Amino acid sequence: MRSVTDPVPMAINNPFNTTIMPVSFRWILVSIMASNTAAIMGYDFYIVNGIGKKIAKRWKKKEAAV
């Protein structure tokens, strides 16, 4: 039985149906996920909420003028 911490890679089609990824590739994936999360949070905070606030201000100005 192969140990999980064994540094020798195995073929993708191994009997355990697992894929061994290099550590550098795992860090690349983690950085992509973190940057994607930051981009989504920034989009929601600045774009979605920012546009909503601007529309609400316009409606308040229109109601105050009437």
C-alpha cells in the first residue's frame, strides 16, 4: 500500500483512482481561488452595491423634487 506522504508520483490512472499533483501546482490553484474570491468580493462590494446606492440616491432626489 502506498503512503499518502510518499514523494514519488504515480500515474494518473492508478488503482486508487487518485491524481497526485505537484506542490507547486497546488499553490497555483490556491492562489487562483484566493484571487477569484477577492475579485468576486470586490465586484459585489463596489459594483453591485455602488450602483444600487447611486440608483437609490437618484430616486431620493426625484422624490424630494416632487
